Amino acid sequence: MKKQHTLKKLAFLLMAAGCTDPVIASSFQSWTQDASSMGNYHAGRAAIAEDAGTNFYNPAGLIRIHNQQLLVGGTPSTSDIRFHGTVAVNTLGTGPQAVTAQGGTFNFLPYAHYAAPLADNLVFGLSVMTPFNSYTNYGLTSNAQYAATQSSIRVIDLTPSLGFAYNDKVAVGFGLDVEHARGEFDYTITSALAGSNTLTKNTGSSYGYGFHVGVLYTASENTRVGLNFLSQVKHHLHGGNSNFTGPLANNGAGGTQYTNGLKANVTLPSTTTLSVLHTFNPAWDMMGTVIYTRWSVFKQLMLQNSAGISGGLSNNSIIVIMPQNYRNTWNYSIGANYHVNEKWFIRAGAGFDETPSNNTYRNLQFPDSNQIAIALGAHIQATPTLGFDLGWTHQFAQNVRINNLSQTTGDQVTTTNGSISASTDVYGLGLKWDIV
């Protein structure tokens, strides 16, 4: 009974930890589900199985957790996203205007992972973290606002799982994914009249369901191979909110024009992860990971029943289409651990993240590009039951272009042309508690 009571309390804490703002990754897929994997840039993530975080990376790895364990922490980050170019708006009648805009922000993502053995060969896991997220905010001080002000997608994933040891070599795992997605896509509508800027704010949320399955093969005492598959998840938003606030609202009477009929559909991609870990000696571990993400399911983002102006009149049924036409991508990472002594060890990693976006459809909402990452981290075992993880990852983004991309929102057509430069620093701090 005591163990069940502990499970209930920890499950509640895990669910409560899921409220946060997102952080930018390659497109809106995040590799940051805990501080420990951050130090290796998630190299070996499906094979290491060193803590309860394996519940998400590969549930088969849960069989390596031999007592109740709680892993909690957070990953603050800072992003620098700069747009240099021009923005033209047909309703202004002024032609392309030079724009320099900063869309980067500070963000914080908490996470929590829990594991509990149920039998010698069966372990339960539960996690709350953010596998997909993106956040940009160009503000209201430049013409970039007519294409995008604040844009965000945040997905919180609750994953109950089981890991089962088939024999000494092979373990399998299965988990459910209960996702809560929240999106916000805002922009400004304007006219040739001075002081006519009117903000359209579109927000909504939905639930989606999927699964993940994994296999862990222990080739020898020093070598493990892990394979994990995370299914695609479809989200259907109905009953979202669209607020049109400013002088153009309500046919020029001003105030706020409102509808709660906003609709949107988003399909999040499936991900396949293959990892290997090899221990050379008591001091050195090497690991690597290859991840394939089926981004081609993300064709467009379409908002239905958005508030704005169409045909010169206020309208609550505007359709906004943002084509994406993403392609499938690969992510590669390699890492190493150096064990200084029994109390602490150092992590390092590097990798390459391929962008799913392309020069034809890239936009200010998702200004993504290929990235190269370097990472450092450490684990400190303060007591036999308490350990701390530190991590840092820096992502160098390739400079890319937005090529005369036109976006239609009712009567307004906004054309964006220019270049994007970006970089991101992500930090991690985590606590591992062995509940014995």
C-alpha cells in the first residue's frame, strides 16, 4: 500500500511539472528530455539506460533500473534568431520595407521521469516532458509583425510504460503517449491609414494519442544496442480562440472581435532511434545515435475561422494557410563519458541535425536550418541515493533564406524576403533520487 501511495503522489507531481514555455530546436522537435542526455547531445540515448529517463528514450531500458527512482530537472535556454530583409504588405501600398527583427527568447522546460520495479523482470515507468516545441516572438516594432508576431507550438507528453526482460540478452518495452498540444499564431493586420494596426491572436489546444516501443540488446557486459520507435500523433483542434483587437475590428468601430470557432489540424511525425554504447574500460564509455524523423507528414499548417478582414469587412471565418512541405530528416550524434572516480564523471558530445524545411516554404514562424551541436556535461553522485546532472548544448545554425514567401490573411498579403541567422544555448540541471 505504501508503494502504491508513493506512485500516486509521484504521478501527480509529474503531471504538474508539464506547464511551461517551449524552446527552439530543429524545426519544433526537441532532443532535450533531461539534463543527463544533454551532456552527450543525446548520443546513445536508446542504449545507455542509466536512469529513469530511458522510459522515453527506450522503455526496454527500464529493466536496468533496480529500485524506485525519480529524475527531475529543467532546461533553461536562450536563442538568438535574427531576420534581415524586407517585408511588403499590399494594404500599406508602400512596397517592400527594410526590416531587422529579433525573434529569439529565453525559455524553460521542466521534465520528470519515474521508474519502479514491479518484478525481477518487469519495470514500470512514467514520464512528463516536451518532445516538440517552438517559440518565436518578433514583437510589434517592425514590419515583421505583419507576417508573424508570437508563434509557438508546445507538446507535453505523458508516457506510462513497461519494460520486460525476455532473457539476459534481450529486453522489450512498450509505452503509451498522451500528448497535449497548445499553439499560438499571431500577426498584425493593417491598412494605409495611420494607426490602423490591429492584432490577430489565434490560440488553441488539443489532445492526441500514440505509442512507443523499444528493444534493448545486451551483446556483452560492455556493449548494448537500443532501438526505439515513437509513433506519429494527430492533433485536431476545435473550439480555439481568435481575437482581433484594435481600430480595424468590428468594421472599423474598434475594440475586440472574437470567435471561439478556430480549427486546426497538425500531424506530428514518427521517430526511429538506433543507439549503441560501448565501455572500453572503467574510465571510458563511447556512444552514438542515429535518428530518423518522418517529417514529410507535416505538409501545412492551416487555421480555419480566424478573425480578421475579408472583402473589406470584419470576418470570423478567414482561412490562413502556411505551407510547410517538410522532408524526412536524419540526426547524428556521438559522445563519450570519462569516469574521474566513483563520485563523478564528465560527458561530451557532438552532432548534426538536418532541417526538414526548404528554401521555397521557409517562414518566420518556423525559421529552421541545419544545425551543428556541441555538448558538455557531468554527473555528480553526492550521496549513495542522490545524484546531480549538469549539461550544456550549443547549436550553430546554418544561415538560410526566406525567398519572397507570400502569406494571405483575408484581404492582406504579406511578402517576406531575407535571411535568417540563429544560434541556441541550452542548459540542464537535474536531480536523480534513488528511493530505497
